[in-house]
Amino acid sequence: MPATDSDLERLKKAVSGWITLPEEEWNAFAVCWHPVEYRRKTILTAAGEVERYVYFVLEGVQRAYFLGEGRREATLIFSYTGSFSGIADSFQLQQPSRYYLETLTASRLLRLSYADFDRLLGRYPSLERWGRLATSTALSGLMERYIELMTYTAEEKFRVLLTRSPHVLQLIPHKYLASYLGLDPTTFSKLMASVKL
């Protein structure tokens, strides 16, 4: 089933945040995105699997997480409506993922296969540039987050999260937000009660 015009317009708007594609390139790109739907708590990619898709989120919330020793989870990143999703390093390198990608809520997505991604980027310079810019933006965000995790206090991490993405408190269960910030749930609850913006 092909993607709807409305869904593709949302995708086009997101891509246009980095680059405006010539019409021929947009049309070739757009036909490769296919709609999929998943129930809540569905594993889209498991550790050890190669990520086969990049996703554009139409509805829902997903998270990537690492499962450490003793089955301790560390939430790495969230994706939600209007953002791209997937295990980026596994997808681009076509190597097994070290992480899991799961839906936290029922999710409606568009997905692009690696085969189509690779073919399109090899053929169209603007799409190759989009892929590079999107990857660079993601890397920049990860580096910024790494600094926050390594140098900020619990309260500073909490304040940054609420300043940057206040809507996540209503979208994402607090235990996952605590994990994302590297805090235990008790500390997160105390901050919820005491920190006002």
C-alpha cells in the first residue's frame, strides 16, 4: 500500500529542514517510503540484528535502548511524531545493532529500506547531501547529550530536558525519561516535585 499524499507532505516538510530536493529527486525518494503500523511495545530492531530501515514517525513514540549486564536498560534516544527513527549506525554501516528499537505506544510510520536508501543516495547528489546533513545533525545532538550526561548535575539534566522538550513528560513514561537522563526513578520523582521552570 503506498503512502498517502498527506503523509508524504509531512515527510517532505521534515526533509526540507535540511535541504530542498529537486522535483525529480523528491518523486524518486517519495515512492520508496512505505507505511507500516505497530502495536505498543513492539521490538522493531533487536540487538544483534542489522537495521534494515530508516523510519519517519507519523504517530507514536519509540525508544532505542541498550540492555546491559543484569538486564539493566539504558534508554539512549526517543523518537516521536515528525522525527526520524531507527538504529542509525547499524543502518548506515549494515552491521549488527548493539541496541534495541521498540515502540512505546502504538505507532504509524513510513519506512525506507536500506537498499532503496543506498541506491537513491548513489544516484542523486541532493539526497546524498541530505543523508550527510541528517547524520551530522544527529551526531551533533549526540555529542551535546554526551556532554550533558558526563558533566551536568541531576537537576541540570532535568532542566535541560524540560527546556528542550517539555512535551515528553506527557508522552513518555517517567521511568524511561529517568533512564534517558541516567537517573534513578526516585531522583527523577523528586525533581518532578521540586523543579519548576
